[in-house]
Amino acid sequence: MIKKNLFANFVGQGWRILLQMVFIPVYIKYLGMEAYGLIGFYIMLQAWFVILDMGISTTTSREMALSKSGAHSSHSIRDLLRTIEIIGYGISLVIVLSIINASDWIVNDWLKFETLPLEEVKDVFIFIGAIIALHNIEGIYRGSLIGLQRQVALNLINIISGTLRGLGAALIIIYISPTIYAFFLWQLFMSLIHVFLLAVFTYINLERIERLARFSFKAFLNVWRFAGGVFLISIISMMNLQIDKVVVSKYVSLSEFGAYTLAVTMAWLVLVFVKPVKQAFYPKLVEYHTKSDSYNFNISFHKASQIITLLVSVVSIMMIFFSENFLILWLQDPQLVNDIKYVMIILIVGNLCNAFGHMPMQALLAFGSPAYVVIVGSITSLITVILIIYLVPIYGILGAASVWTTVSFCSLVIAPYFIFKKALIGQIYEWYVQDLIVPFFVVFITIGGAKFISNYFFLMNIYTESLFVIILTILSISLGAFFSSRLRNHLITNVRALNKRIKSFKLYGKN
């Protein structure tokens, strides 16, 4: 099940990346950089309002995973879902009203724009409020499907919805109305479709009961402590991840904020492989902890950690060394690339450090112990806020990126000491050395060495460089897996299986 879910999650995330690569240049070309800055501001608001999820999606995922272990009856899990739905829909109503009420202040006093029509921007915030509210509702059903280990269905829905969302928006702004109003109207329509599909698939995968599900205050009481802890984690996470964008959006123009959003989007590619691995392994970690199976819990944790380290190391190092030519080819704007490349590199390093720390956090959540995450995160969040507020007015987007990276690195060095005192006792050495240091340095030496050789011995154009990057990616992943203690056997087994298939094919060809 883990392999199937992991593959589906990778496909889903890979497709999301492809859609971004295709459609972002279209949005910038037909809407302009200022409008893309507004899209970036919407993305930031969406991330902030995830806080009002109140830990619901993560709690739902955990409880659905527990139901797979027999911890819930078919009646109790449906009642819990209905309870969470009622709370979630209520929160979403608050979100809509909050954004609409704040729209005049945001447009008139916060954002700095010159070319976009004032009234159109104000009207857009009605759509933005509704889209963000629907996104929070999505979290309920998304968490349910993750916990039920129905991640193939989840990714299929995401692929279909994401494709229609991006393609539809592109066609509308090219052929019908090249306005930010039309863009967000289509996003609202697709959000409604997405929520509907997720809800249908969630209920299809639950056992039927002879009565209607109902609100249960008892069910709420059983999960509120865990949900409250996750809620605090969400606040802290958003402070760490989004405070830079809030401050930047206040002190720079919407066009410059659009450039920062673009740099953030590119650097985000480092993190795309984290979520699929977390989604695939987290339900199993919950299951192993529930069964007190520490042996399989530890194996799954270290395996997931090494997979994340290997993949994010390859992506981040490859982007640092080879991204400039591809950015110019993609964006068709050398000046824009020059504006964002250094900010992007700094953010990549920060995201790399952030990615390494995800699995220990998942282990704590599987233990049902979010308090340690809250304490550590609160400290980093406070430091981030202070530095961001001080440095952004002076150094702009470069200062914001530097703060994020510095805090992420310090958190990676310090935080695990406290986490491993609660969960995975005695495993910190293996995690630091085997899960992080060894795979990272194998990948770094492989890619860095290849880059050095190519600079001094080869003259490459964009096409030969692309082929070189593909070969180098395969080589670095293979070497990284070979030197990773928990992945080596999987690599050898797969190579042997491939070799058998080749031999069988040759034999079949002779016959």
C-alpha cells in the first residue's frame, strides 16, 4: 500500500509542477507582473487562512488511519466526520466574511499597485474569500482520503481538477477576457467542483451505516486536544513560512512582490517531494504506534527520512548549479531571471533545511504529541518575526530570503535534540548521519563534481545540458540510494529485477 500511495503522490506532485511550468509564463504574459503579484498575494492569504483549519484536516487524517486499525466503528467514524464537517463549514463562513470585510483596507492601505483597476481588485477579493473558504473545506476530505490510504483516488482528483483549473484559466485570459477578474472567477468555479469530487470519494470509501451521521459532541471532545496541538503547530508553521511574504507585500510594489512570489514558487520545487512521502508514510506510522510496533515504526521513519533527503538534495543542488539557463528559456525574460536568481538560491537552501526536519515532526504527530513541536516552533517563529520586520524594510526581498534560510538552518541543528527525547529515543545519531549527512554529501559530490568537469571540459548548449542534467539526476539518485542504509537493498532488488526482465526479453526475442 505504501509503494502504491507513494507512487501516486509523486505522480500528483509531478503533474502539479508541470502545470506550473506551463501556465505561470502564460499568466505573466497576458495578465502582467502586477496581476501575478496579486495572485501571489492570494496564495499567501490562502496559506495564512489554513490556520483556521484548526488542525481539522490533520486530525481527520489521523482518526481515519486509526479507524483502519479498528480504533473506530463505522458509526463513530462517520459521526466524527459529520462533526468535523459542521465545524469546518462554520469556519469557512467566517473566512469568507473576514476577507470581504477586510478587502477595502487591504486594497487601499496595504497593497501597492499602479495599473490594475481599483474596483476590479476590490471585486476580486469576494472570489478570493470564497476560494480560500472552499480550500479549507477541501482539507477535511483530503485528510480523510490520506488517512484511509486512498491516495491514488486523491491524486487522480487533484490531477483532473488541477489540469482543468490551469488550462481553463489560460484559455479564458487568452481568448475571452485577459483580466484578473476572469481568472479568479474560473478558480472559484473549479474550487466548487474540487470540493464536490473529494466529498463524494470520501463517502464512497467509508462503510455504510443504517442511519444518518450526526453531530457528536463526544466525538469532538475525544479529538480536541490533538486538534488543538495541531492548530498551534499550524499557527507556528504559517508564521515561519508566510511572515516574510506579509512584510514584503507591505514594503514593496505589487510587481516586485510578484517577482518574490516567482522566486518562492521556484524554490518550492525543493519541497514537492516531501508531501508525497509524508502522506504515504504517516498513516502507517500511526498504525505502528497504535500497535506498539516500535521495530517497524523505526524502519518506516528512517526509510521515509532517507527518501526525502535523497530527493530534495538532488533537486536543490541541481537547481543551484543548472537553473539559470532553464529559467531564461522558461520565462523568456533575462532581466526577470536576474532579479530573482539570487533570492531563489537563498530560498532553496532554506527549503532544503526545512525539508530535512519534516519526518521527526510527523513521528511526533503519530505519537499524538504535538506539544514539543509547538514549543520549538514558537521559538523559531518569534525569531523569524523579529528579524523579518527589521530587515525587510532595509534589504527588501533579499533580506526576507536570508532570514528564512538562517532560521531554517538553526532549527535543523537545534530542534531535533528536543524531538528525539520524546519520540524515537536513541535514533538521533542514525537520523543525522545515515538519514541526512551521508545521502546529502553523496549527491553533492556527484553533482558538484559533474558541474566542475562540465565547466572546464565541455561546451554545452541548452539541449546537451538538458540531456546532461537527466543523466546526472539518475546517477546521483542511484548513488545516493546505494549509500543510504535503508534504501540500498531496495535499489539492488530493483536492479536485479530489471536485469531479469532484460534477460527474459532477450531470450524471448531469440525464440
